[in-house]
Amino acid sequence: MVVQIAKRGKDLILNLGILFGFTIAIKLETMASNLLNFLDQPYPFYYKGKQLISFALLIFVLSVLFNYFFEPFNNNPREHRMDFFWISVVHSANATLVVLLFLGPIGLLTNEDNWTVRKEILVVLGLFVLIGISQFLIRDLIYDNPYNWSWRYLIEEIRNTCLVGILFFSIIVPINFIRLSREHTTLAARYNATAHPAETAKGPEEILIRTQQKSDDFTLDCSGFLYAKADGNYLEILIVEDGKVHKLLKRMTLKEFETQLEAPDHIIRTHRSYLVNLRHVGDIKGNAQGYQLHLKHHPETIPVSRGMIPLFESRIKV
């Protein structure tokens, strides 16, 4: 009897252990999935043009002020080859130069519509390491220390750069998110508060559109055109007639359609996959990522990609 009870207790403990293990495994899988989804989320890209220059100047100013007034790391004045203020300036200028040289080409070669949290993290970590290495390489210009060229100081410079960089980015990123969100939300609110009566088209109301298959050519009523969406080798074209929405599926590219349409100012590309008639936009939502367009006659939300924001903002009337 005692043996049977002991065996049942052992089996119960084993089953509970297995159940606990499965529960932990499911939770870990869920956490990993959530993390991957977070890393693949779109992220604002500001390493291009004036934004990059502004970002580099902000890094320079913050770095000079932080190093000079707080002296975050141990300093031995006897090793200094110049006044500590100028040491702070040299370190900051060096970091700013690395920012421009490293992020400049990335800004030129990157499609900002595909920028994600994962890419941002990898680039920032790479930037920290490069700045740390560059600070190590200029030590002889700043410090009179026979051990400047040692692994200890290389690791120390990279570590210090990572610590200061994480601090700076923890300040800059939220501020930038708030700034972008306010800008986009304010413009969207101004648009939504303005009446947008239908306008008479200045160009031809109907245009013959030629597709890649001649028998599928069609005539488009531009006043009823809502939007076009690229779908592989085909193009979805949505039009409204007598208050009802109709979808046309044509074998052609969005570029071919846009060229033949000779799109006027109120028909613009808001995304690499979307061409939209702004006269049918009923509501705009703004956030740090950009804008989301809601049409009057159709429930689909049309995105405005980051690269198209300047064109979109110049075309909407507020």
C-alpha cells in the first residue's frame, strides 16, 4: 500500500514537472515571438540630409556639455596635453565625425521605408563600437600616457562610449518620437478640421488605360478613382460609382498606371505599393511613424511611407 502511494506521488510529481516545463516553454516561445515582432516594427529613419546633420550637431553639443561639466570618467590632469575643455571638444568632435562618416553612407543607401527596430539597434551598436575605437586612436593627441596603445584602454574607450551613448539615446529617442508624433498629429488634426468639398477635375474625366494584356484595356473615370494597390504582377484598382465601390484587377505595374494616368496634384503615390486620390480621403491619423489615411468610401487604411511624407505634406490642403 505504501509502495503504491509512493509510486503515485512520484508519478504526480513527474506529471506536474512535465506540465510546468511545457508551460515555461510556451511562455518563452510567446516572449520570443513578441520580441521578434517588436524588432521587426517600423522605426523612424533620420540618418539622411538635414536630419543627419541636426542629429550629429546634437550629439556634439550634448557630448561637450556632458563631458566638461560632469566629468563622468576618471581623469588624471597630469596626463592632459591640453585644457580639459578642449579635451571634451576633441572627443566630441571625433564622435561627431564618426557619426557623419558612418551614418552618411547608410542614409544614402538605405530604403527608409524598410527601416526597423532591429536595424536601428544594430546600427547604433556598430556606431558605439566605431566611436570607441576612434577615441582610442586619438589618445596620444590628448593624453601623455605610455600605455595609451593597450588593450585595456581600447576596451575602456568602447565601454565608456557605450555607457554615454546609451544615456544619450535614452534621451534623444523619446524626444524625437514625441516631436514627430506632435508634428504629424497636428497636421492631421488641421486637415481633419477643414472641410474638403469635391473639386472639379481640370484634366480629362475619362482616360484609356492600356494594360500588359491588350484585351484587358479599360477606360478609367478619374473622378471616381479611389486608390491603386500593387499586388505582385497585378494591380488592384478601386473606383466608386453611384456610391458603390468596385475593384478592378489588371495585369500592369503601379508605375505603368501612374504614367498613363498623368496623375494630377491630388493623386499621389503615398507608398511604393499605393497610389491614392486625396479627394477621397476622409480622415488622417498621425503618429511618430507618419500618417494613416482613411477613405470616405472604403475601410482600408492607406499608409504614407516615411520617404513619401514630404510630398504628401506638400499636397494636402490645410
